Amino acid sequence: MVTYDYIITGLGCAGLSLVYYLLDSPLKDKKILLIDNSSKTENDRTWCYWAEKPLGIHPKNTPLVYWDSIRITESKKSVSADLQNLKYFHVKSLDFYKEIIEKIKQFPNVSILKDSVEKIESIVGGPVQVLTSKSGVFKSNFLFNSIPFPSQRSETQILKQSFVGWKVSCKNDYFDPSAVSMMHFVTDQQSKTDFFYILPYNKKEALIEYTLYTKSGVEMSEMEKKLSGYLEQELGVSEYDITFKESGSIPMTTLEIPPHQDPKIIHLGTLAGCSKPSTGYTFYDIQKHCLSIVAELQKTGKVNSRRWNRNPRFRFYDNIILNIAVKWPGALPDIFRQMFSNNQANLALKFLHEETSIWEEIGLLSRLKFSIFLKSLLNYERH
């Protein structure tokens, strides 16, 4: 039986990002096996991030889509913010899949297996074993996994960002393509947090998403009813075609999934803590985590960054926000609106990317109403 240098299980954003960076490094000749139960031929996700210029991994096979400003609306109060030196970039998952899979095809040492992963096992002093549904067992010196298994976390008490999105096409002009609507709070937030998100591609086309923070399950029919109601009642759109649908659930928690006991098994993506607990944004941190893994493999042949090492103070900030989201959700809209109305947008986004200095953070946070943060601190709990 062949023992691979690396096996990557799960070819979503994280798995494909890792192989992209491996193939751009001196490790490109390693024997690699990629396993996923999908052929990755469908557009199933939309990813966004902000930066001064597109990341190197950003798909180059389609026109660049980005926005220069964002908008946050709370009831009748709205703030629009120019991003200055930043742009809010859009990635369509199918473009991402296609481009990286085309890159993989140039390397005969990399194999793709369409199959389901049943079990991952470590062998003391030996390679990692991956049991698949149809193709048997495969071995590797390192295994990188982004597939969640039921034993890894009990999701029942964790706040989740559940969402459903439609890309709609209209005959008339309904959308303002100059700004992303990051959060439009429409309903009363006293007992829950929910909002709408708009990526306006042009005046007639946009991706509209409904997002709900919840610890329980959601009914897709109810989520879609919220979307259709928003389109008709808030945007005045009565006739439209749905050209794309997406849905998902992102854990919002500072509680970590511990690394696997076997140092040869490394988590990727959300399993590795790459989802920002207070916002759910994941794409940008996945890139930083995957780059750190490849750098360590090049330098030492080992992986020390077996999860995304979020700075403890940002984990603390996130948990303050999560504590508010759980206990006083009605305060959240004002927090996010103030963050962008009382600060320059590029500083607020730098803060959300966890790239600010402590002095920048003190300045930014001092411009927000402090009472709700003090209340959260005095009633502090981990979420």
C-alpha cells in the first residue's frame, strides 16, 4: 500500500487553499491525495473578504468583483462608510474550485478521489489511516482534515449564524451597486439577532441573504419566507428570478475544538478555529492558517500551528460580543452601527481582521457606548 506524504480530506475552501499553497512551494513534488465526496462542479458558496488588493489565491478566471463602501442600517438609522484603501472582494466558489482543480491537474503527483471519509485513525509510531466508503484504506504521513465528525463538538448549546441566500435577477432597477449592505436590521432585536445582507452586482442583480443567530435548528421554509418578505416589503421587488441558492450554519464560539492527539492529524477551516467568532467571516483566516502550515512544513517538516492561533485579546473581544448576542441581542445593531459611524471604516475592518494594535483598539472602542460592554464584562461567560 502506498503511503502518501499528505492526505487532505474535504475539498472546500480550506482543503483547496492548502493544496494551492503546497503546489506553490518547494513541497510541490510531494505525493498528495485529496478526498471529497463531491466533484466540486457546482457553485455552492459565496465568500467575501476585505483587503487592499486581491489575495494571490483569488480566482483570476473571471472579472474581479468588489465594492468600495459598505452600509449598516438599524431601523431608520443608516451609516454608509467609504473603505478608503480597502476593497470588499467577492469570490464565487465555483470559480475558486475550477481554478485550483485546473492547477492540480498539472501535477501528476496529486490525486483526487471522489469518496466519503468514514473514519480517520492514528497508528502509534506509524502513518495516519483514512477509511473511505468505497475505496478502502489510505495511509499518509500527515492528514489535513476539514470534515466535521459528530464526536468533535456538541453543537446544541453553541450560538450559530444560520443563513439562506438567493441571487435574484429583476427586470427593473432595484439595487444600489455602490455599496454592500453588510447588515440591515429590520425586526425587533430584543429576543434574537437577525438581519439581511445584500451584495448588489448591478442595479438588477443582487445576492440577498437572511441571517439568524440561534442555538437551535432552523426551518428552511421559514428562512426563505423571511427572504421573500424582505424583497417584497422592504425593497419593493415583486417579480424576480432566483438564479442561485445557498445556505449554511457557522458556529459562533470562542470554545475551541482541541487539536487531535496525534500531531500528524491537523484540522483546517472552521474546525481549526478560522471562523471569526463574532462575525462568522472565515475565508481570510483560512488563507493565513494554510500559509503558516506550509511555511512550517518547509522549515521543519512538522506542523506546530495545528489550529488558527487567535490572539487572546481578540478572543476576549469576541466573547464580550457573543455574551451580548446571547443575553442582550437588542444591543447588537447599535454596536455595529457605532463601530462604523464613529470610526473610519478601514480601521473597523482592520479590527475585525484582528490586525490592529492595542492602541488602535483602545481608540476604536473608546468611541462606542461603553455601558453594554461593562454590563457584559460584569456578567461574563464563555460562549
